[in-house]
Amino acid sequence: MIENPISTHHSDTLFSLIKALTKAEKRNFKLYANRTQSSSGLKFIQLFDILDKQKEPNDEQVLKKISGLNKNQLANMKQHLYRQILKSLRLIHLQKSAEIDIREQIDYAHILYGKGLYMQSLKLLEKYRLVARENHFNILHLEILEFQKLIEERHITRSRIVKNRIEKLLRQSEAQSEIINNRCKLANLKIEIHGFYIKYGHVQNEKDIDIVRRLFQTGLKNIKLESLSFYEKIYLHQAYVWYYYILLDFENCYSHALKWVKLIEENAHLLDEDPDLYMRGLHYVLTSSYNIKAFDQFHHYLDHFIKFEKEKRATFNDNSTVLAFLYIQTSSINKHSLMGTFAEGVKIIPGLLEQLNLYGNKMDIHRVLVFYYKIAYLYVGNENYDKALDYLNAIIDLKAGNLREDIQNYAHLLSILAHFELGNYQLLEYMVGKIRRQLSKTKELNAVQRKTFRFFNNIIRKPKSDHMEQFIKFREEIKKIEHDRLAIRDFIYLDVPAWIDSKIEKKPMSVIIQERLKREGH
């Protein structure tokens, strides 16, 4: 039985926060707390130690260990401890994040202004306005400009003496407002497009294509595409990446993902300030090159990604660490599926699972579903069908509603294939009927899925002596849609042609894929 890493989520926010702390962060918190609290107010440090040692949150145990504490006092103490931990974390991340630093300096400017030292406040604001501009923090940039305007409006400053100083301030404010408004529209567009994918997956027919195109074109209508700022360009490329990704146009998807990556490389300080944005771009470069079988680009950028992660690992926060794991491991599995090196691929699974159990509570169901499917696919390619079924059953049993219907459908198909290989024909007859009823409630199946279900439904009713004839007929059917653009993704998730050929030619799937690559000149 496969453990579901999502189940390690806790509703107790304080407990979850403590468990998310590194050893260094815990040590820093203790130093911070001892420095800022009086000896009479250190009970919350005792609470911290108790919670840190617990495997599951247990308030009754806490009440027994801290004498004279009732439930109401415990609730207040937990709130206090939560705030103190966040304050200590803020001090650590202040040194690592320009954004947090700018926010703190704006707070200092407010304090100075409140003390009547408005010229000092203006000086501080101007210094950090330039930092905000350099880092493309448009919202912070506007916040600083608006505060500067407020001071100029209420007080007579030397700014009036400087020629066009006030006029320039007003123009900058208007420009940032326009950028933020446009950026907001672009963000809304990419979230809408992404939302379609999360719910439905890739387009399956012309109707889907029309829906996605209209959704995208409608979103673009009210967006100014001239003289875009840095993040506007990034958001536009992200929107196009999702648009073409959903439309299965992986060449254009690759092109926009690469432009996204190059934009960040041209602003090299962002590799440290926002590595997540860079890694997301690399992920789509890898995914697109994998889907179009652009082997040189895929291997180049995978090596580049691994090198980048090693160089920057020490500076990563938790989100960056999880993203690097997720994207590098996904591409590593993809590499073995692409090259047909399934025996090598299954060797990386134990290490992958260790990390998945470590980071699973910081990943959403969607990503876990995809990981389980890719692991199962490696096992099928390596002819370890029982092991594959462990992961496929975990996908099928996950109560994810209509999240990633396409992955659920592929899991059902791969499950049927695994049972067929194991010779579980009686079970298959029951399974095919049950799955057909389940899938009738979901979105319409695509052509590959429909033909594959029909094939299994037919072959399990035939004697073994007729199986080869059924495989040959099925191969002819699949040939008709093998190069259909709408079927590209289906054959990536489940290489039906390679599996059929392996049955007809009586060779392992790995050999079939490697022979095919040689014929194609790879």
C-alpha cells in the first residue's frame, strides 16, 4: 500500500509551522526569544520545545506538562508563540530578500514621518525607490511614490526647488499605476488559462480548442502590449506558455518558455532574488522539449537545471527546494521514459520516494498524482506490473474530485494494461465495465483512450490464440491517429504504439523504443 504524503498536512497552524522550521531556524528562534523576553515570560519557549518533540499535535499533553495552564491560556500562548516565530523568521529572511527589506524600510519611513522628520523620511524613501525599481517590484515602487506624494502635498520641501522634480514624481506614479493595472490583467489571464488546464487537462477536440482560443483572445483584448515592463513581459510569456501547452502546440510553448528564461538571465540578480520564477521557466522549457522530442535541448537544459540547483541550493527557501526536487525529478523520469531506459529509471525511484515523503506535505494533490503516474509508467516499462498497480491504485483511490480527469483516465488505462500483462482476465472483465461506467460521468474520452478501452474490452473476450490478430488490428487503428496533433500528449502519457509493437514483435517496450529512436536518427 502506498502512503499518501498529503495526509501529513495538519490543521494546527502552529504545529505545522514548527515542523517546517530547519535546525538553524529553531536555534535562531531560541536566541531571539531569550533576548527579547523576560524570564517570567518564557513559558512559550517551553511550549515550543513540547510541540517540537510531538509527532502529532496534542493539547492535553501540553496542559499536563505546563503546570497552572488552562485551555484559554494555552490558546493565547499558542497565538503569541506563532507571532514570535514569524518575527524571528522575518529577521533571518530580511538579509535574504530585497522585498522584505524594502517593506521594512517603508515602515521606518512611516516612523520617521510620524516623528516630524519628513525630510529624513523622503531621503530613505528615495533610496529604496531605486532599489524597488531595480528589482521590478512595481507595487512597492508605487507605494513609495504615493508616500512621497503625500509628504510633498502636506509639507514644503526642497523638492520644489529642483526643476521638474514634482512633475517627474507624478509621471512616475502614473506610469507605475498603468504597469500594475496591466500586470494584474495579465496575471488574471494566465490564472484563467491555468485553471482550465487544472480542471480539464489538454484540449481533446476542436470544441475545446475553440473554447481556449476564445478565452485567451478575450483576455488579451484589454491588455496593452506595447512597451511592457519586465514582469509584464514575464506574465505575457507565462500566459502564452499555458495557452500553447493546453493547445498541444509544444513548439510555440517551448519558444515562449525559453524567452521567459532568457529574460531572467538578462536580469541576473533575479536568479538569487526569485529562483522559483527561473526554475518554473526551465521546467516548461524541459517539458516542451520533451514533448516534441527535442533531445539536444532537453538534455542541455536538464544538465543546466541540475547545475543551477547545486550552485544555489544553500540559498533556497523551502518553496525553492521543493520546486527544484519536483521539476528535476519529473524531468529525470521523463528522460528514462523518452529513451526507453526503464531499468535505469526504476533505480531512481527509492531516492525519489524518500524526498517525496519529505516534501509531500508541501505539494498539492495534482503534483502527487502526476508523480505516482510517472512512477507507475516506469514500472510498466520495466515489466514490474504488480509494483505499477500499487501506484495506479493510489491515484485511482485519491479523492481528488474532478482534478486532472486526464490523469485519472490514463491511470485506469494503465491499470487495465498491467492486469492484462498479469493475465488477470476475469478481473479485467469486471474492471472494464466498472471503469466504463465511472468514466461516463467525466468529460468525453479522447480518441486514443476510447480506442484503447474498446481494444481491451474486445481482447479479454477472445481466446489467447486470437490475441495476435487483435493486436495487429489495433496497431492499424492506432496508425491512423498516431501523427494527429491532438493525440501527441496521449502517446507521451501512454506509448500505446510501443506497447502494441512489443506484443507483436515479442520484444520488451524498452527495446522497441530504443530501436524507434535509432530509426529516427536520435
